[in-house]
Amino acid sequence: CSANETTDGSDTAVFFGLSGTGKTTLSADPNRTLLGDDEHGWSQNGIFNFEGGCYAKTIRLSREAEPEIYDASVRKGALLENVVIRADGTPDFDDGSLTENARSAYPLDFIPNASPTGTSGHPRNIVMLTADAFGVLPPIAKLTPSQAMYHFLSGYTAKVAGTEKGLKGVEATFSTCFGAPFMPRHPSVYGNMLRDLIARHGVNCWLVNTGWTGGKYGEGERMPIKATRALLETALDGSLADADMRIDPIFGFKVPLRLEGVDSAILDPRSTWADPDAYDEQAKALVQMFIDNFEKFESHVDPDVCEAAPALRAAAE
């Protein structure tokens, strides 16, 4: 997970997300102080970073869209991985001929507004990031503590062709706690810890989809980064919590109806598809993936967490 805070240190946010979900991009906000790109702990005193570096995806990286990450990646001392280098020695971040999974690694202090201590208080917001390549999830949703635990344990995102060798099309990925290989104890232990901390400190929880809108991968388009940033900004400053919301009929979480500066259509994924029936079929398939994946947790969590699962019946309507 990554983390940042307001410049006065009064408002901390934690971002959970797997590779390709925008964790590095969204936490490196020029208007907030970056605590760390990955590897954080949550103690009785607050959030602390224990990694000290950043590992950013660079495919189609530009100074216009991500100036802090771009400048850090072309700076002497950055390590580039799977990046094509031009004859003049400059990186070509638009060339994906080697792989879409091109990377840059650099020290945290390459980001101008990075925290010198990597520590902050208890978070006010937790953001769980997913890149839903099936085009089903809304761009942002407000979660209850039970829904937060459900999605934390699910750890859903989707991989697309080119991100891994041999992968074709779209493949759902469920990585428990957004980091399954690194969890020595049963995932429910970490899920319950997170839910208790959320309740104790009154944390707002959000699910943010940086994936596709208007159709699945290959048919729709990637979620506009400007819209994602605008929605996230209002979530972190507290104004989105007071916005008019609808209850998603499939996932049961709250989704804003409108936000100034954001196309309202993308807030309702079904309305962005040319064929609503095709959306319904894709939604049914994704719901079943969630249900099948969560079966292994059902005997380890409270009923309210199980009830936070998406409803196949509603998706079929």
C-alpha cells in the first residue's frame, strides 16, 4: 500500500492496490505529501513507511499527465526496467514492444514533496484500487466497514494482454489483502485487524476503479485519469461523503450520482455500454468470480461480511 497526507499533516490517506491499478500515480499527488509508494505499517501512533523507494509503471508515461513520476524516472540514478532506450540515450516510454509492464525504480526523495520522515497520524481515508478490465465497476464507491473487509479480503483487479508473458485477453486476479504472497497468517486475521482499526478511528473507505468504462478491455476505454483524480480529490477532502448517492444494485455500495467536472455517465457503468444486455452478462460473470473466490473465507468471517458480497440475482435483473 502507498500513503500520502495533506501538506499540514492533518489528513492521511492509505491506498491499497495491486500492480497496474494506479497506486503509485494517485498517491504521488502534487497537492499532498507522499509518505511512501509501498510497504506501510499502522501502529497505535499512525502510519509509517518502511521501504523508502518507488516502483512506477512507465508505459505511456508523460510529463503532462504524471510530472513528478516522469521527472523522477528520467533523473540520473533511476533504474529502468523493460524500457526501450532511443539512440540518443533517452527513454521511449511509449514503446511497449518489450512488454506493457515497463518500470522505473527510484528513491523516495526523487519526489519533490515526499515526506522526510515517512510517518503520519491515523488515516482519515482508505482507498482500495482496482483496474476492472471487464468494465463493470463504477469509478468510485463508498464502502461500509463490512464491505471494506470483503473487498480487502477479495483483493480484486484484472490483468490484460501484454502485462505478463503469455497472457491474452482479460484475466481476473484475486490477491487476498492486496498482497497474498506476503501474508503468513490466515487472511481473516488481517481483515479483522483492518475492520477494527477502521471502526476505532472512524476511517472513510472507498473503492476506486481505474480500469475500463464503456465496455470491457478491447471494446471500452480506460477510465479518464482526470475523472479519477477529481473523484479522489473530493473523497479525500470530505466533500464526496455528503454528495447524493445511489445504492449499486449489484454490489450494494454507495455510488455518487453526480460531481461537478465529471461526466455523470461514467458514474453509472451500465449506461456507458452500447449494449446494456452485454453489460448485464459481464456483470453476472464478474459477480460469480467474486462469489467463487470468497467461498474459502466464509467460515472465517462474520455474517455481515459475507452479506457484503455482490448479489448474482440483482446482476441478472
